[in-house]
Amino acid sequence: MTLAAGIGYALVALGPSLSLFIAVISKKPFLILTVLSSTLVWLISLIVLSGAWRAFLPLNTASWWPYAILIITSVGFQELVRIFFWKAYKKLEDVLDAFADRVSKPRLFWTDKMQIALAGGLGHGVAHAVFFCLGLLTPAFGPATFYVEKCPQIPFFLVSSIVALAFVTIHTFSMVIAFSGYAEGSRLGQVFVPIVHLIAGMLTLSNLASGGCIVGVPLLYLMAVVTLAYCGKMVHQKLIEENRGRQ
């Protein structure tokens, strides 16, 4: 039964990502490479962050503000990495377009660019889940579960899994929003992503309060829904514009 529980927790965190990978990413080798490279980049960035904060550990567990500073600096660093990731992608896009011109093939369509952004975001989300969730699930395969004093209503492993799923969703579709914002010079798209990322990170501080997970987890999923809605609206409008341009 514990084996089933451990696998279940892992599927809660990464099941939708696996479905997205099979349905969209796996059909194009270049998107697979994008997911793998993005996952590696974000894992390295998280390792760098953990190394930088290692000098300040252990944090003062009696207060929440050290954790807030940790989250703010982590989000800021990751958003800087996102910008560098975008610039690297932009250079690659120019190379691909130049190659397409040489072989008399069409350049990348907007939908192709958004799929690349989706793959990059999926890599970010998977890296987050691996770092903050899967690494904690090893005891879940043991003979018992585990509860924490601040959230006795829900097993710790289940909380970790559903929080990881929320962040995977936010990171995956935030990359699509960010790439579109950078490409079109949209200040709203560029600002929306770091704000949502910061709010989502700060909401995890609710787990430090007694029973805070009951409030914090639904609010975290509200941010995921907002991200999905914004991304869906943006893509829908862009597709309408693309169709009008072809007519």
C-alpha cells in the first residue's frame, strides 16, 4: 500500500506534466530537447540558490521574515534566469529562421514559438517539482505516512505533491506569457509573471501558521487558475489575429 501511495504522490505532482509531454512535446524532438535543457538550467539555478543560502542556515524558525527574504531573493534570481533563458532562445530562433531561409522553408510560426515556450515552462515546472517534492517522497514509500504539527489535517507528502502541482502549472504557462511579453514588448506580460511567481511563493508561508495549509493551498491554486486564464486569453486573442492576417 505504501508503494501505491508513493507512486500516487508522484503522479499528483507530475501526472499532468506527463500528459502534456505525451500529448504535445513528445511529437517533436526539438521540444523534447527544450524540456530537457530547460529542466537542467532551472535545476542548476535552484542548486546555486541553495548553495548561496546554505551559509545562512538554519533560519530562525520563530519568525517568518527570514523565509520571506529567502523567497523574494529566490524569485528575483529565477526571474533573472528567465530573462537569460529568453535571450538564449531568441538567438536560437534567429539561427533557425536563417536556416529556414537558406533551405527555402517557412520561418517559425507563432504557434511554433509558443510550443517552444511551453516546453521551456514545462522544464521549469518539472525542475521545481523534482527539487521541492520528489526529493522528499522517499520516506513515503516506507511503512507509514507523516504529518506536521502546523497542518495535521493532511499528510505532509500529499501537501508537498499538490503544492508542487500548483507550481508546475504556474511555471509552465508563465513561460508562455513571459515569452510573448518579451517578444511583443508587452509590459503587462513581462510584469505579470514575476508578480504571480512572487505571490505564489509568499503564499507558501501560510504553511508556517497552524492550519495555514487549509487556506494557503486553495489560494495557491487560485494563482494557478489566474495564470491559466491569462495565458488562455492571450493565446486565443493571438490566434484570432493570426487567422485574420491570413485572410
